[in-house]
Amino acid sequence: MKTHTIDELQDIAQEVRQDIVKMLLKAGAGHPVGSLGMADVLVALYYTVLRNDPKNPTWEDRDRLILSCGHICPALYAVMSHVSYFEHKNLLKLGSFKSILQGHPDKRFLPSLETTSGPLGCGLAQASGIAYVARLDQKRFRTFVITSDGEHDEGNHWEAVAFAGKNNLSSLTMIVDRNNIQIDGFTEDVMPLEPLADKYKSFHWSVIDIDGHNIKEIVDACNKARAIYENPTVIIARTIPGKGVPFMENNPNWHAKAPNSDEVREAIKNIRNMKGAIEDY
Amino acid sequence: MINQKLYLSDKIFKKDIEMKLMRDGFGLGLLEAGEKDPRIVVLSADLKESTKANYFAEKFPERFIEVGVAEQAMVTIASGMANYGKIPFCTSYAIFSPGRNWEQIRTTIAIDSYPVKIIGAQSGLNIGHYGVTHQGLEDIALASVIPNMNVVVPSDFDEARKATLLMAVDNKPYYMRLPRIESPVYTSSETPFKFGKANILTESKNPEVTIIATGLMVYEALMAYKELYKNGIETIVINMHTIKPLDEELIIRNAKLTGAVVSIEEHQVIGGLGSMVSSVLSKNFPVPMEILGVQDRFGQSGTPKELFAEYGLTKEDIIKACKKVIARKNS
């Protein structure tokens, strides 16, 4: 794949955001704010960090990326289409009958996904299992997992935090979408997570705190994690839920609600204005 | 008479029949499977000795993964390992796995049909002393209801060993339940064993009832067969070691042959072997049927013998049920 400047990656992330709101309008359902919030992280991963090959998705030495919080799959699907895992036109079939893009990630329909996901709290354990046996076989690839902050309420997740810490799974990097919202409201009201970094440190993880919309910071953090041999690394990516669409930003009511066509028109105008462009939609 | 084609133990009805743990059959089978295939890894949720995963752990420490008392993590970690290309065996007690981690098994193992093997030891009332909280009586239902899942309930040491070796080379998810207590080794290493093909243990010229049993209840059914035979009632005893896929053809054929069926399992009757057999028969060839098992109740402490008597899982209960269905058939 050709290399991109950060400026180009920011432009791609804006295209991904436009894809996301159009997909949700067409589907009439889905999770907009989490998807918009993680667009920059996913673009950084697929364009710069992950060593993989969209033409050979089962290449055995590829870096793995597990999306634990499967509900933000619109962002994953949009980025995967931009790097040519499948044709872009599939995006508008999100969640429709027999579509390769099921409403939550379904590997039966899209084998290039690493896992079928959606039910929360499982992804870190799956990624830990992969990282554990990869080390057993002296494989060099890295395993990445994206988790939401809300799914930190799950016991299964913390069981896996302990397991990865115990086993020093240094090829494992988790990126937490720290957007502070979940379905019933703000995370610190629903079930407080702070001090989150200290919790990970106490489980023998390395912690890196970043701005989840700064592509350079995202890439730098992933590279830094590559150089940490003692522990697994968690990158706490501070994100704005709904980033790029002001009327959705930081609003838990937009967690699982599709926009209507007027809202999408407004949203696309907002997204296009993110870098100062003034064109209308 | 006993089916000669199955090479069953010649001590089948003798007092000195060998007694062994099915868990040992599993543990030794796992060791053998591990020697043959380096892809096999074994996970334990803090129960390696009582599940007999310790034989494997001692020989292959690098392929033995201790996850602590964390059954949800165990199966989701195993999912990742299988996703990479390993063949994981997850060992715990039936009540915790698939009891506590059911959704994780469904989502991360069964949907994509990863070859993860879930081993539920200490299932059933036979664990006795430890009481209601540890008596897994729902595991067959929980595992069987999941698409793609295969469900096996061996009936003695040798079968547990054979089942372990066979599931290790089948690229699909499996659940296998194992009891705690020793039981008579009535089969032999020669006895044929194939998933989805039930074994007909007894033959008869004029059978009046078919007894379909699974797990520890198979030997109980053989005891009932012997006593009924003395009283002039001939029966066919079937060892239904595979609950899923269920040997429907054999069930229908034998229902046609005898016109009456009794099922018995050390499990809740709702969602268990009996309900699956009756579903097959009601679609294909309805006959009078009695379903023995735990009748929608919880267990309690006691000896296995006391508990089997309390919950209607004895030779006498089978005999009574057989007479009842024969009477219904003839009325």
C-alpha cells in the first residue's frame, strides 16, 4: 500500500465519517457516535500500523485486529472498504438481508473479519488467546483489540485483563475507546471506571494515554507499544463520541439511533467543515 | 441377550466388573491426543486435578494454560486460540461451563464453528455430597440448543477415552459431560464407537420395549434389562452416547420394533435426551413413552444411591416405567 501523509489520512477519516452517516441513514439503524468517534483510530491502524494484506486476508503472519465492541462496525466496514477488502458499494447494504455487512460483525458473511462480535467483554480474551498461542509458536505478528469503555463493566473483560497481565503478552495492544458514554448515560454515572489507567497498571499493563483524534499520536502510541517487551499495552484513546457532527457529539441519546435525511445533510456539511472546507452538501 | 458384535466386557453382569472413572478415560485420552497432535492445548479454570487435565499438564506444561476461576475467560481465550489454529480443550465442571459461560460459547465458539472442546466434569446428581449448587443437571439442554454444537455423554471409562480421541480430530465444537463417580467398565477397547451412531446393547427375538439411556444411566438400564429378562420381558437397551447429532434413524427403527420407549438420563427432563427422543418420535412414529430423569427439580446433598432413589433414576424405576409403557401399548 502506498504511504500517506497525516493530512491525507485526516481526509480519508472525513470520508469514512461521511460513509458512516450515509450507511446509517440507509440502514435505518446502527450506532453513530461510537463509529464516528473511532474513525481516526481505525484509519491510522489500517493505513499505517497493521501489517496485513487486504488481498490475502488469511495470511497467517498478518497482524490481527479484533473489534470487541462490534456495534461500531460501520466505522470498521467503511475503513475496510477504503483499503479494498471489499467494494465500497457494499456499505449501503449495512444490516440488510444476506449482506456481507451484517448489523454486527459476522465472520460467516465476511470471512476477512477476524471475529464475529458484538456481545461485549469477549474481544480482549479472544485477542489474548491469539497472542498467547502466537508466542508459543514464535510468531512475530502483533495482535490489536479495540474495546469500548462501556464494556469495561463486563467481568469477562477483567478476567482477560488479569490473564494478559499475568502472561506478559507484550505482542498484545488494546486500544480503549474512552469516549465516556454508554447506552444508559455517561460511564462515570452508569458504573465509574476511573482511575482507569491505575487499574491497568495494577494488572501489570503498560498504559499510554492519547488524543484519539490525533493520527500522529495514535501511530506513535502503537509504535511505542511495539517496543515494550515486558507487558501488554493499553492505549487509552480519548475520543469525542460523534466526533465531527456537533449535534451528536457527547450525546448519549445518539448511541444507537440512526439519523434521518435532514440530519445526515447537516452532518455531512459538518464533517466537510472539519478541516475548514465550506462546500455545501 | 447381549449384542455380541459390540465386544462388551465378559464381566458385564458380574459383581467384580472393573470400576473406573470416566474422567480418567478423558484425561488419558487427552494425553494420547496431545501426543499425536501438537495443536492441542488445554485450558483449566482452577480444576486441573478433578477434571483430570493434570495428566496432560504434567506432560505438556507449555500447552497447558491455567486461567484461574474464570470460565468466561477460559472459553473466550480458547476461541482466540482456535481462531489462530489451535484445538483447545476447556476443562471445568458442567455447572460452570457451559453453565456460567453459555453466551460466550454461543458467540465466540459456535457461530463460527471453532473446534473448541468444552468438558463439563462433575455433572449430575452423582456428585452427591456437594449439593444443589454443584450438580449440573441442565448442561445437555444448554449445549444442545446451540447450533453447530455436538454433544457427547459417554457411559464408561473406555467410551470417554474414545470420545476424547475422536473429538480431537474432528474440526467442530463439542461438549462432553462427565460424572464424578467411578462406574462399571462394561465396554471394551474393541467396542465400536462412532459419534451419532448409538449402540444397541441387547438383542431379542421378541422385544416389548426400547430403553434409551445415556451416561451413568446406561448401566442402570442394563441392570433393568437383566431383571426384566428373568421375568420374561425382553427389552432393547440403547446407549445414546451422542445427544447431538441424535441417531434418529435408530430411534425410529427401534420404536417401530417394540412399540414402546423408556428414556432415562441423569439430567432435567425438560430439554434433555427424553424430550429430544419424544420430539423425533412424535414427528415420525409416536409410541407410548416414559421419560425418566430429574422432573423439573433441584438436587441436594446425599449419596449417589440415595439421590438416584429420590429422583427416580434406579433400576426399579426403569422396570416400573417399562411395565407402564407396555400396558399402554397393549391397552
